[in-house]
Amino acid sequence: MASIGDVAKRAGVSLGTASRAINGNPAVSPQLRERVLAAAAELDYRPNVLARALRSSRTHSLGLIVPDVTNPFFGELAKHVEQVAAGMGYTVMLANSNDDPKAEAEYIKVLVGRQVDGLLIVPSEQTRQLPRETKVPIVVVDRPMRGYPLVASDHRAGAVAAVQHLVSLGHRRIGCIAGPRHLSVARERYEGYRSVTAPIYRENGFDFAGDTIVTRFDYDCGYEAALKLLARPDRPSAIFASSDQQAIGALRAAADLDLKVPDDVSIMGFDAISLAKLVTPRLTTVAQPIAAIADIAVRTVLRLRQEDAKLERHRLPTLLQSANSTGPAASNVIELKVSKDA
């Protein structure tokens, strides 16, 4: 493998000049830099990144820790973080905590030990505090944590828009497949659902608690919850699922019960994962701005390395994507009143 000395010899310059040219020092003339870079290309010279990092205290790398890399949302997030970082000259080390706070803490130690320039973390469901001794800038994504900058969607507003869409189609009884209550994202989406439906349920005397099932965000749990909601004789005419995975499970449950979507029941999701466009019928859902979340998160963590910025909290708007899984309620005889402050 060629060394910087070999490059200097090939270009006919001193070792110091070769080093300055490769590192972009403005004191080197464009013509001389071009000659050195041409010699480096001919020799297939590759700079020693570790040595450079030790000199500059920067590795041009970031760490990203997610709770479940098999979750399509986090897979998309990782892809966009990598793309943004690469465009800024950074590589990304990805770690999957499996929603385990101990594994998460261990990965933080490992990534800090590898001298990453910043950490992006989607905290596990049980994490209440990150290791305080960590000196690396940290930005939390999707799930807020006290004391750290946050980049996330406005989950509550997204849920409000989703349920108001169902109301506009004439649905009175709207069941909810909610996410785990100890997870802030799930609570925010449930609060949005409740703010719209609670007044309607009170007005019509429906059983609010009976139409909500709390479970995990995955396909199987969505399937089981939808079976319970839809197998009842007084089943809801629509279901708001707190994730697309739950909603896709609900689509399967409706099919197994010989219910047509949306003729017999409308189903609404949240996240706009890629699979939402491939299921039949295509899923009506709430899209999170994943690319924008990744862009802001990467830029924020790099800015924190340069300066002591104020504690930023970015809540980005979602977008309702209407498709084929929602339609008019089968019986629309009562004009619904929706709270103005929903």
C-alpha cells in the first residue's frame, strides 16, 4: 500500500507539501495540488483515516442507535440519515438496541469509544435517562427525552387529522388500536384520537373504553386487536391504527372475518411505510417527513459539536395520504359535531 512519502516522491515535492495538498491546505497552489492528487490517484493512495482523526480530534463519523431495525420506519430513517451524512462527508455506524436500555447504553459506550463526532438516538421504550458522562453531542429522534435536542413529527396533530378524515366520511364509532402507553409517541397519537372522538362518543352514548385496545406497534398485535374490535356485533365502522404495521394486521383481520374494506369497515394507519402502498386496498395513512427528520437531526448534532446551541425541539408537520382503505360510513344518518378545539 502506497504511503504519503511515495506520493511526495512521485509528485516531486516534499512530504509536508504532499500532506498539505491532500488535506486541502489553501497555501498550496491549485497546480501543485492537482499534481499531488494525480500522483495519489496513480498510486491508489488512501489516507490513514484513524491517524488523521487522532490529529484533528474528528473522525467524520456519526453513530445512530435505533430500537428495532426491522421496523420499516426506523429502516427508512437509517437510510436517510446515511444519505444526509454522506453528502456532508460523514459515515454512519448503525446499532440496533432491540428496545433494550442495557444494550442501548452499551452501544453508546462502544460508539463513543470509536470517537464518533455525534450520536443520533431513538431511545428504547424503557430508557429514562442516557449516560450523563457521555461527552459526545447527542440528538434524540422521534421519542423525546428531557435535556436533549429533539427532532420528531407532530404525532398528536397527525392523529387529529387522521380521525377528522374518518369523521368527514360520516363515521361515528371509530375504534382505536393504540400503541404502548409508556411510549410517548403512542400517547401523543392516542391523545389526538381521543380529542376528536371523545365528544362524539359522549353525544351518542358509545362505550369509549371498549373501542380502544392498547398493544404493540407490530403486525401480529394489530391483527389480534382488530379481531377483537371487528368480531363484535356492535363493531366500529372505522379503525384508527396507531401504526401502519397495526393497520396492515387489521386489514388481514377484516379479510379473515369476510369484511370488505372500506365498504364494511374503514381502516386508517400512521407512518406511511413503503408496504402501505403495496397492500390491497392501498392504505390511507399519515406520512411522517422522514427525510426532513434525518436532515435536521444530522445538521443539529454537527452544529452542537461546533457550538453550545440552545436546546432545540423540532416538531415537524405530518401529511395525510388518502387512499383506498377508507370510505363513507355504511350508515350515515347523524350529522356529527366535532369539537372546535380538537
